Amino acid sequence: MEPRELAEKAVKILDKKKAKSLKLIGITNVSSLADYFVLATGTSSTHVKALADEVEFQLKEEGTAPNHTEGYRSNSWILLDYGSVIVHVFTKDAREFYDLDRMWQDGETVDISALLTEE
């Protein structure tokens, strides 16, 4: 699966599970770490875990497993590393504390409005 397609699938999965403040950042031009960061906020530590679990489950169903996961014990930030795409799922407080939105502001913010469900 191409990096952009993988990132967009993660965004759609997170959106369907009611993630808040979804953001897709293209970081190819500012870092060799990955091609895309997906940022999402859960409403509680339980919601954060459910969001990360759903992304991992659905992408595995399509044959894509993360290379690495971190944070399942932290209850505030879970990272799913797919190599070219890194998915970050935070509680509101953790997202504000780590402020990856600001840290990666030099990346390209991808318009994901067409991927999100209407409420």
C-alpha cells in the first residue's frame, strides 16, 4: 500500500471511531523519519486505546501490520509506526503537552475534509 493511501485509510478509520482533531501532515520534505504523520485525539484513555486498536486491526485485515507500537501502557499517547506513516493517538492533554502540531508545522498539512464523515 502506498504511503498516502495508508495514511488516508488510517484517517478514515479514526474518523469512523469518532476521533477528534484529525490531522494529516506530509513530512517528506522536512524529515526522513516517515512520509506522513496522522494525528488524532481521543476523548479518554479508553477511547485512545480503542482508536489505536481499530486502526491496527483494520489495517492488519488488509495485510498491513505496524513495524512498531508504543504507549499502550501510558493511557495518554499511542504510536503506531508503519514505516512511511506514523499514527499518533493522544488524549487532549497529551496532545497539547507534546504539541506535534506545532513541532511539525513546516510539514504539509493535507486537506482531509473529503475523507471525513459529515455530522
